[in-house]
Amino acid sequence: MFEAEVEMEKRSSFLPLLLMLCLVAAILGLIGYVVLQAKGQTPLSAQEANRIVAATVQGPGPAVIHFRTGLVKPSADEKPGDRIIDCWKRPGS
């Protein structure tokens, strides 16, 4: 049994080792990228933060919703499986 295991280890290729090395390199690269990005960002000064907060508060203004009323008219783009077709089949529901 032991000889079979030794023979199997001799026949194994270097592919699993290469894959493990690639995984370790990817993890180390990700850690290095995160550390460099964290060091590169400096905290905001009080003046910059005030300017950003003021611009956000003054922003685009209130949200406006527009409604239209009237009859629903069919179009050529609708398919038999569309929800609006079901509404027309069951009036009053």
C-alpha cells in the first residue's frame, strides 16, 4: 500500500503546486492592493466635508411624481402574455 502511494506521488504533475502558488499570489496581490488604496486616501478636512455636505443637502430638490389618467389603449407591441392583457380579460377585478 505504501509503495502505491509513493508511486502516485512520483507520477503527480506540478499543476496542483502551480495552482496553489497562483492562489497565494492572488491573495497577496489583493491584500497589497487594499493596503495601498487605504494608504493613498487621506481623510477630508473640515472645509471639504462642509462643502460636500452642503452640496448634498441642496441637491436635486424634492422628488416629483406625475400621474396620467384616462383609458388604456392597446398597442401593437403587446403580447398575449403581458399583464395588461390579463386586466382587459377580467374587467372590474
